[in-house]
Amino acid sequence: MATIEECRTALEKLSDSMSTAEGDAGAAAALDRSVSCHVTDLDVTFAGRMRGGRIEVAETLPGPPRERAQIRLALAGDDLVALVDGELNFASAWGSGRVKLEAGLMDLFRLRKLL
């Protein structure tokens, strides 16, 4: 099982990848939205903001998200690490329910270019 620190590192790695995205993926990464990532098996939420092509984690909170972020992700810690490392396909993980992504319709269309 991934630790909180491994999940934080995975989010930082994802942020680094987003900051170098180009074309349509770069445009999707440039969204300015509140974000939350609930790591279900650790029951911890990373909350922050997607801005300037990066994910800025402002706080780590116990339990599910306290506020409804504009972009919400929920998954197990091992799945987060595997997604970022390229070992888990986002589309199949989302389709099977291992990963939950919630956002407005327009944001979902933009985010699919990243994922």
C-alpha cells in the first residue's frame, strides 16, 4: 500500500509532467480550477489548485474532501502511483471504477487530453 508521502510525490510528478505538456494537453493543463484528490485506502485528501499548468497542493486533510472542488479525483494510493508512473491506463481504470473523476462537462472534455 502506498504511503501518504508516496502519493504526495506522485502528485508532484504529475504536476511536473503537466507543466511541460504541449499542444492540446498543454491547454488542458493550463486550467485554473480547485482540485481534490481523495486517496481512499489512506482516507486522506490532498486539496489545492490546478493553475499555470501545475497542481499546487495547499493542504493534506484526513478523510474525504471537506469542500467540493471543481475537479475531484478519488482512487487508491497504489493506483495513483501506478497512473503517474504509466503502469495503469487511466481510461480502463476509470471505466472499471478504480478511479473516479468528477468535474464539469467542459473540464472533462479538456482533461481527457491530459489523461
